[in-house]
Amino acid sequence: MSEAGGRGCGSPVPQRAPWSLVAATAAICLVSATSVWTVGAEPMSREEKQKLGNQVLEMFDHAYGNYMEHAYPADELMPLTCRGRVRGQEPSRGDVDDALGKFSLTLIDSLDTLVVLNKTKEFEDAVRKVLRDVNLDNDVVVSVFETNIRVLGGLLGGHSLAIMLKEKGEYMQWYNDELLQMAKQLGYKLLPAFNTTSGLPYPRINLKFGIRKPEARTGTETDTCTACAGTLILEFAALSRFTGATIFELQVRKIRLKDYERPAQLEYARKALDFLWEKRQRSSNLVGVTINIHTGDWVRKDSGVGAGIDSYYEYLLKAYVLLGDDSFLERFNTHYDAIMRYISQPPLLLDVHIHKPMLNARTWMDALLAFFPGLQVLKGDIRPAIETHEMLYQVIKKHNFLPEAFTTDFRVHWAQHPLRPEFAESTYFLYKATGDPYYLEVGKTLIENLNKYARVPCGFAAMKDVRTGSHEDRMDSFFLAEMFKYLYLLFADKEDIIFDIEDYIFTTEAHLLPLWLSTTNQSISKKNTTSEYTELDDSNFDWTCPNTQILFPNDPLYAQSIREPLKNVVDKSCPRGIIRVREESFRSGAKPPLRARDFMATNPEHLEILKKMGVSLIHLKDGRVQLVQHAIQAASSIDAEDGLRFMQEMIELSSQQQKEQQLPPRAVQIVSHPFFGRVVLTAGPAQFGLDLSKHKETRGFVASSKPYNGCSELTNPEAVMGKIALIQRGQCMFAEKARNIQNAGAIGGIVIDDNEGSSSDTAPLFQMAGDGKDTDDIKIPMLFLFSKEGSIILDAIREYEEVEVLLSDKAKDRAILKDPEMENEEQPSSENDSQNQSAEQISSSSQEVDLVDQESSEENSLNSHPESLSPADMDNAASISPSEQTSNPTENHETANLNGECTDLDNQLQEQSETEEDSNPNVSWGKKVQPIDSILADWNEDIEAFEMMEKDEL
């Protein structure tokens, strides 16, 4: 997913130098591999490198040959059953099948790989097959993103190398831009996807019928991922440069228009921020994972460098290389500074919230972030690239492959591995940058593992579970497009490749586009003169080529010194042999570990077992029981392992009951003139205060509190006395807001979201939680309105001054509203009283030191609202109501950083955990406690993220 490599690192290029082919060295330059290698690694002989290179060639032949024999013209090979995967003929795999368009995907994706591997005859045959057999006019719905990077990119990469071979005079003499014409045809088929109000493309399109037509069966989507919308510029710009048809480059740049309603000014697109850039969170300079294509609102507000965002950052940097626009580099540098400030926690890369970037959004990492060290090499930031790459390598050495997701203590989170190439990519670029033979040994390990664990008679099969070694009947096209390309280039010398690889840039799918496109068919000025960038301080931006003296400060052991502390980080965090020891203890007659379904809080023997497992039992003031696990307090590593399993089982047991505890939405009805109950706003409930489903609704005039955030004693109590107070979300806990307005005499409260543009139309129902304390003192009803709904009330106040509303569990009949006497009629009781009662007793997390960062622990979403995530440094905890201290506990909490899995943790992780404990005076038992709602919302969010990752290599 990274650029093929800069040229030699000579003299620095002047700041904002005019673009030329030589300017590939400006800010984007790999260190020449001039034997700047670690003394500790033995250099690999040319014979061994050739042997490994030949082994890569044989592996490619095995995969490609079986595809052509058993699958072609199908899109992909099913290596376990030795047949092709055809859309509609095999059981649906959901969104992941959107990459398949009945256009011989694997063949097109492999075209330029054939040339890189010096298989020119096979390449010529493959091009003829594509021109003869491939149809791009199929009635099938495909992913715009996947079709762009795999098919359009594959056709353009094939065309790039076809004209190169034709110029050499031996092969492809008959070729007359046929692949380019197919690419142009496909480009026109993708253009209707951009027909949205924002310019962001629809995520899917029908190749035959386009968007929104009844036959298209698509066009109703509202969301897309950031990478899906931000990974188009290279292919579309190359298509424009190759063909001279500027519509493709302009159409993608239309995404970057601030005033997208004025298409006549498309020529100014290169001077304006793109739409995604415009929508970045201004204080953190981060972007979210998922965005609404119609409104531009962030749907998922977590941010990282992995699934859903990865190639957006990559294409900002590479667009500067290929197109020479300074603005792309400025944007990348701004984002990169934010990444290193908030997301990078060497050697980890952990997702954060875009509005609260100091707060981790999750405690696991996905495999797609493995591309990032390679991108850091292109940036010239070698040290963190070495650190993260080494951490990933240690995970691979433990599990043979990189799991789809793994925790901060390197446990498997999602066990699948679809033979992703990102780690091989970063390995190649680190070797190019350092010349360190260590990375050749890393590549050798990858080859051995692929042959030993993934190779099957009909190709290479994806791993269904890296822990068990089970296979999945799947061999994605990117395996041939990227994996073998990077592995071969890793071991190849310059003379082994029939063309100069450094004359090309790699797309995210590793397709090759020639750098000379940067001076071809330019229709727009590349110089950025817009005032939009005056806000950016680019004094620290890199405009010159990195220098080896800086990257490796006169120390041949520099790279090794960075890797050495990380060499055993995985083994230290998770000692091997625990399972084996446990099995031996069972055979020796020891009792099996306590299971959550059998636990009773009144059983002394169970309490003793909990203590042995490092699980503490805490009696709360409200009568509930809370469980907190500290692996370091366990009697042994085996007991710590049992304790973690016990806590996880508690979570699973409560998940079904948690669904029943979710509170239904409430209503805010404007009853004053001239509305008279006609306007009903959907409101989110609170887990504290007056339950509107059991008590009479609350009616009153509204008044804004001062301060508006309601986080301190109100300065205008006379204004809210006897009224319903309006307060803004943020700065403190919801329960604290409620207490402050209640003390001022308010009869109810409405919290209005501070995220401008949020709406119940596009966001999941939101539910407010307490603050971890007893909230029985809060007697008034509290409801939550998103920004759009809240603005309706605020606008009404500005226009009519006196606005009266009704807070209720459901909208009331307007006739009743006009005759208050009818309100005394008895209303039927709710059928879900018992469920609502239990929902009100959900435990909330302990307070954080920084109140600004507490919102994620106070907020709980009914449908995985992104801000319901919890701080990453919270520990295992579970709460159990004393009335339900049976085999089915109602509330459970789990550790966020999962550092309770093993006792022999890495020292750095232990020190970090201890520092966090000491810094929080409100945390009892030395640990923070995480609410069950937050955990379960985290789980739901994990599932959603996994579905996104499964969708077309995202």
C-alpha cells in the first residue's frame, strides 16, 4: 500500500520546489540501501536471496496456476474445493462479496505482478484473455472502493507495463491501449456513484444500471468509510492523465470542493480542502471511520490508522508524489502530526475518539495497520516504523500469522487471517530504507509460514483461526496482487527486474503507475495558493529528503537497538505453556476452574476461588456487588488465566439480559403556541432520575441554564426555577448536570448534543448513564436530544420566547394537551416496568481525573454509539445485584486493556498501568471500573468494525 521508493537521497530539494520527476525525492524519499545495516544481523548471500526469490516465483505459480486451471474466468479461487467463486452461485458472505463483479477479478489484479516477476509471456497471454473474456457490463452490485483499487487499478497497472514492454520492442508489439480503453469504460461506469449532495461517492454501484434505478438495487446507502471515499485520487487522476479526459480527475477532486454546488469552479478544486479534510475534527485534526455521504456527519467517531481509514492517509501522501500538489503534503503532515500525538503509543497504534483524542476508543488493533510502518518509511520517520514493525513481527512469530485483530497484550481478538500483504509491504520498505538483512530474515519467515500453514493442493487458503491452523475456502485477489510482488522485490536485486521499479508509484493495491504521469495532461495548476492553509503551521513539515546521518545517527547498531527491547514483548505478556500446564493439572486430579454460570456471591468457597484468581469482591453502598480482577494479585499465571476466562464468561452471560434492559426512546413534545403538540422530538432516556414510563409526564416552559454546560452551580436559578432546563452536553457527567439544575429548582432537564449537525435520523438512539455513584438523589426527569432536534427548541425560543414542552414516554394526543383536565385520566402501566427497573440499576464507571475525558464513560448507546466507548486503561470488573447473586448475574464488566490475562507482563505496560492507577484518586482497589453498558456497546462496536473489515479488504 505504499510508494515504490524514491530516488537517491542527494541534496535537499528547496521548500515548495516546482514539481518534476526528480521531485519524488522531496519529502518522500527512501534512504538508499547502502549497507546501512545492523551489525547484529548477518548479511544474506546473493545465492540465498536468489533461492528465496525463486521460491516466491514457485509459490506464485502454484497460486496463479491453480486459479487459471480451476477458477478462471471466475473472480476468485476457492482453494479447498478447487473451484471458482462466482457471485450468486456460492452462499453469500455479505459485504465481502461486493468485491466480486463477474469480471475475472484475480486475473486483472495479477496483471502487473506477472511483469514484476519477469513472467512477460504469461502477462501477454493474460492481457489477451482479459480483452477477450472480461465483461464490465454485468448486472451486479459492486463496491466502488474495491472496484477502483482492484479492477481499475489493475487495468491501469497492466496498461502501464504493457506500454513499457512495447517500448522495449520484444513483447506486446500488438498492444494498442486496449486495457486503457477498458479502464476508461469502467471509469465512466463508476462516475454516477459521485452523484450525492456532498460529492462523496455511494459505497456501491450497479455496473449495468448505475445508482438509484429500480433495477440497480442500490443507491439507498447513507454511510461510507473514510478510506472508501478517500482512496480514489490516484487511479482516477492516472486515468485522466493517460486518456486526457479530465472528468475523472476533476470528479474525484470535486470531493475536495468546499463549495460543491458550483461545478463551474471545478478548476479551483486543487486550491480548496477536500470534503473529508473539511470535515476533520479541527481541534484534533483527526477523521472518523464512517461518514454520512449526504450530510457529512461522522457516523463513527473513532479514529486510527487501520480499517476504514488506512489508505486515506496513504493517498494523501502519494497524491503529492504523483500530482505534485503541495496541499496534499500539507494535509498529510497535519494528519501525521495528530497520529503521532494521539494514536501512536509505541510500539502500539490505538484508536482514539476524534473529539477526545486522549481517550482510547478500543484496546485492540486490527491487522490493516501493518501497512503504516511502510508509510512512515516514505515519510522518513524510521524509528517508530521499526518499533511497530517489530511488535507486529513478534505477534506473527507467536501465531504464525497476524490475526485480524489482537489486544494490547498481544492476545488474539479476531483469529482470522485472509493472507493479508500489509506486513510484507512494510518489511519491503524497511529493507529498502535500511538495507538491514534482518528484514530479509523476516521475509524468509513469511515464506516459510505461508508454505507450512497456508499452502494447500489447489493454492493458498486463508486462515480461519490462527490458533488452530484451520483454513477457510478463500484466496483473495490481493494475495496475488500484493503479497508475491512485495516478497519478490524484497529478495530481488536491481538486475533481476526487467524495468526500474523506482520509476513507478504503488497504489494501495500495489498496482504500478508511472511517475511521468505527473507532467502529463495537466489541466489544473498544482501550486496551492489558497488562504485555507494560512491556519497551518508548516514550519516543521518535511520538504527535503531524509538524511541517513539523521535516520541512523552514526550508529550501525541503531536499528537493532530499537528492536531489542521489543524482542520478547509478546512472550513476556503472554507466557507460553499455560494451556499445557493447565491440562497437566487436570490430569493430576485438580479441580476445574470456577465457571461464571456456577458462581454464587454467598458461597464462601467461591469467594476463596475468586481471591485465588485475583478477583476482588466489592460491596457497593447501594447493595450491589462489584467484581474487579487484578491479574498481578492472582496466585499463579494459571489462576490469572482462569480469572480472565471467568470475567469474560460473566460478560457473555449478561449480554442477553442487557438487551432486555435497554430503555425505549422518550418524547419531547412542544405544546405551546403555535405548535400545540404537533412537533414531537425523539429523545434519548436516562438511567437515572424520574422514570417517565412509570410516572406522570412532566410539562413546563423551557429555559437555558447558565453556564450552558450545567457543570457548576447555576448563576441564573431564578430563570430555571419551576421550568425545564436546557443544558449542553460536555465538560462533565450527565448526573452532575442533573444535580445542578435540580438544585436550582428545575423540574426537568434536556441535554442537547454539542456535536453540531447530529440527528436522531442518522445516529442510533442514545442513552445517558450515571456517574458511578448513587443517583437516587436525582428526582427530576432527564432526556437527551441530538443537535438537530435541540435546535428546533432553541429556534422556537428565539422566535416565540415562551416555549412549553411535555416530557413523556410517548407523544400525547393533542386533544389531551388542549384540556389539561384529561391528563388526570389513568394511563395504562408499562409492560416493561421490570425491564426498565433493572435497566436503571446499571453500574457506571468511576470518574476520570480529567472531566472533559469522562464523557465516554458517562455515555451509553443503545446501538453502539461511537462515543459509548470506554477508556482503554480500565480494568476487569463485573457488577452483580444482590437480588440476583445466582448463576445468572445481571451486570458484568471486563477489562479494557486486558492486562489481566497474564501475570508476566511487559515492564512498560506494567509501569504505564501503575502510573495510571496512581494518577486517579477516585479509583478504589487500584483500578478503574468500566460500566457494563460501555463494555457491551464496545462489543457491538467491535462487531460493526469487524463487518467493515470483512467488507472488501477493509
